[in-house]
Amino acid sequence: MVLTIRGQNDPEGNFLWKDALVDAGIMAGSTFFTALGAMMAAGRISLYEVAVCGVAAGGQFFVWLAIKRGLRPKEG
């Protein structure tokens, strides 16, 4: 299941990294384009502003991945 707050495990108890990476990528893309839209509304866009949006998206990717993975016991 994609875009859940918690990550999922397969029937053997292994963490499903593929789903977590897809979810993190979706959230990072959303962050990138939202930040880019805000920068465009504020004025002219240069490479600096695009880099700022990229940093925000990268941070969001890893934060979301950390939330998905969490610290939880192996199921199974």
C-alpha cells in the first residue's frame, strides 16, 4: 500500500523498501514543485532558487523515509 504513514512489511517480516522509496519520492516531488511555485510567485527564478527547492526536496525525501522506516521490531 502506497502513501501510508507507516512502512509495511512483507509476510516474512522484511521491510518493503520499494514502497517506502516510492512514497518518499512522491513527497519529495511534491515539496520540490510546491517550493518552486512559491519561488516563482515571489519573483524571478535563477539556478540558486532551483537549488534551494532541490535541497528542500532532498530533505523531505529523507525525513519521509525515516518516518516510514521508524524504529519498530521485525514482524514475523
